[in-house]
Amino acid sequence: MSDRGRKDYSARIFRFPSAAGIAEAMAYVLAVTLSVMCVVIAFYAQDGYNQIGNAKFVVYKVTMLAGFFLFLALGAVYGCLFLREKGKCKIRLSVTDGCVLAYLLFSTISVVSGGFYEDALWGSYGWNMGWMSQLSFVLIYLALSRFGKYYRAVLAVFCGSAFCVFAIAVLHRMLIDPIGFYNGLQSDQMAQFLSTIGQATWYASYLVVALPVGITVFLFAEKTRWRVLGGIYTAVGFASLVTQNSDSAYFAMAAFMIVFFWVCVERRETLNRFAEVCTLFFAAGKVMHFLMKVHPNPDLQYDFITSLVLDGAVTWILLGLCIFLSLFLYKRRNSSYSLTDMLRVRRVVLAAAALAVILLAGLIVMQSKGLLPGELGEKLSAVSYFNWGSEWGNGRGRIWDFSVRVFREEDVRHKLFGVGPDCFSSYTAAVHGEETALLWGRKILTNAHNEWLNVLINTGIFGAAAYIGIFVSSVGRFLKARRQDFLLVGAAASAASYMAYNFFCYQQVCCTPFVFMVLGIGAYIIETRCR
């Protein structure tokens, strides 16, 4: 073989990969990493429910460090090759991208601003939402928005894992434990924990992010087999939602159902499917009512809305109305459809929903100040949610009042730049130690139990504005581009659901990585299909 032949042969064997080849490898690594994340967070537990939150965070941390170390190493090679092949790199940033990068910047600044450097790195014990976690959320979004080629596989693993988690939760509510997590627990403890996630509030936070994705398939998929799978997923998810016993989940459901209604009203077929989803919800409540009578847990005390859905007579009426509406729309599926009239209906329904929220808030304020007439005031006093006070919302009244006071008394630096990621407890212990001891004794108040208020204190006004902007801009972008891919509707619904639920709750490993994953997938779909 000649010298030239040997050189050509060697070049073919040892040819350095192209930028496109490295990008393909990055997409594979990302898909595998996130798929593993979906499985391990859903199912991993080191010692049953004992410290299950810490166990899930540890396995999440290991997964992220391993997967993103390789991903970022490949990314460095990809950047060099891309610049060598193209000569220049034009970076396109959406509004959401800008908010994500701004949030990372202000989260970093808040570490310095707060001064609690060790606490800010990994966060409070048991919550672990420090700067490293915030960095991981940002990386999940940015990586998926650029290299999310195999997002459908990731979503399939996510929904498959979630379906198993939902099914176990339904069985757990009937005191059927196929996985042995309830071994050694008393019935009152069984009422507090669900499935493989843990405490019922944490479980609900996982449910409200995962459930809208499956409902989207049922609403918009064209192939029958996908609709059937989506319907089964939706039914089991609703069966778990009506029994998880956290009223916050119903506010999340209201948010994602409004998103679905906004889109479904544009076509008669999807409006009919929306009515079917509503039917499945109320039917799930009645089915679970009877099943839980067969295997009751006497220590399970239902919250107000859960009790209404399971036992209330009004929900029988609503079930009947949904069935009638579903049949009516199905029979008229081929008749003429006035889009103008239905869009008018959409505006009326959304206005009614906004008015209901304002009215509810007004009634709570008036009831707390004793301004309502005697008979009405007496009736509303029987419902705990109309009685604002320190114990309102399982103690959130006291927590929110304290948290607002904490922010109001901060200096300008902390108001603008925050006290550090997940440093709420460190700051309040240092500055308001006597008051926290008086209000909560030896218990540690780790956050404001309202994610938006919590991020305001932790990352300041600038960080909170950027963080809220991530979700608001994403929902707007996804709904605007929804006709390109129906999964964008699911991403918008999941984000809206998370926002509503975490008005009463907080960031944690069982929900926040997943919502950033969904946001990243939505951004990738827009970048690849809407150019």
C-alpha cells in the first residue's frame, strides 16, 4: 500500500467526529440521564419512608453529577468543533431563556448577598434546594431546549413511572400495600404517606406535574391506542388525586383544567373530549368513595374539598351534567360549529373563574373581619378556609404572616438580592431567632410554604422576577405555538398546575426537576418545529 493510501485509510479509521455527531451523543446522554432521573426519583427509597426525601435527593444528585459531567464534557468538544466548522456561533435566546439565565445569575448573587455560604450551596437539611439544585434545574431546561431530540422517550419513561406511582397510591388509600412500604406503620401514619414518594403533600406535588401530561394525550392524540392509554392514565391519576387528601392539589387541577378548556373550546371534538375528562374526574371520585368504604382507614380525616368530591351530593349532580354534556357533544360532532360563539364562551368562563377567585378572597377577608351578616357568617365559619388566622391552611396563616414581616424588615440589599438559595431558615434563625422559637418551638421553619414568597426572600426582588418570568413566559409561548404540537398544551398545563400548587407549597426534588424538564421539552419543540 502506498504512503498516500495508508494516510487515507488511517484518516477513515481515526477520523474525528463532527459537531453533528457530538450533538447526537449529547442528545443520547441527556435522554438517558433524564430517564434515569424519572425512575429513581419515582421509586428509590433507602429505608421505606424514613428520610425518604433525603434518599431521593441523594440519588438525584448522583444522577445529575454523573450524567451532566459527561454531557458538559461533550458540550465543550461540541462547541470547539462547531466553531471550527461554522466559523461563528449565533446564539438565539427566547424570553424564557433570558429569564432562566437571569435567575441563575441572581441566585448566584444571593449566595454572596446572604452570607450563608455553606447552607446556600446544598440547602437546608431535608429540603436540599440550595444553589447546586438551582443550577441543576437551569441545566435541565437549557440542555433539553437545545439537545432534547429524544424528548418523547423521556416523556414515555416519565409517564410510565408516574402511572405506577399513581396506581400504588390508589391501592395505598385502600390499605392495600403491594410494595411493603406500610410494614410496621400505624394506621394514622399510613394516612400521611403515599406510594413511593412519601408525605402526602410531596406526593401531590409530583402528581400535579405528571398528570397533565397524560391528560394531554387523551385530549389531543389522534390514534386510538394512544387515546386509550391516555384515558387509562387519566382515570388512575384522577383516582389518586381525589384520594391524596391535599386540598392544594385541587387548586392545581383548576389551573391545568383552565388551560385545557382554553384550547379545547376551539374544536367540537376536543371540547367533547374535555367533557369526557370532567366526567372521568367526578366518576373517579364516586368509584373511590365506594372502594374506600370496602377498605377504610379510620384515621384518615378528609380535607374539605376531598370530602366534598368523595361524599358530597353536589358532585353526583355534576357527574350527571358532565355525562349529559359528553353525550350531547358527541351526537352533535358533525353539526356546524360557531367558533366565534365558543370563543365568547371561553372568555365568559375565564372571567367567571377570575371572579370566583376574587370573590373567594373577598369572603375570607370579610369573614375574618366579622363583616358578613350573621347567618352567612355562621355558615361560612363552619368551613375552615373562610376563617383566616394563624392556623389557616394547616398553619400557613402564621407562616405567611411571619414571612411577609421578614421580607418587610429586611435591609435594601437583602430585599433586592435575597438571603441565599434555601437559606430562609438560616436567615430567620440569625435575625428572628427569638420569634421563631416563640412561634414554632424546636421545630425549624425551612421555607415560607409559598414558593413565590419563598423565592422572593431567598433570591430577592430581581431573582423572584426572573423566576416567575420563567413560568409566565413559558405558558404564554407554549399556548401561542400550540398548533405545532399538542404536547405544548401539556407543557403549559403542567407549568400552570405547578404554579398554582406551589402557591401553597415549595420547591423539592419530587416536583421541581420535572417541571423544568417539561419546560425544556416545550422549548425544544418550539425551537425545532416553529422556526
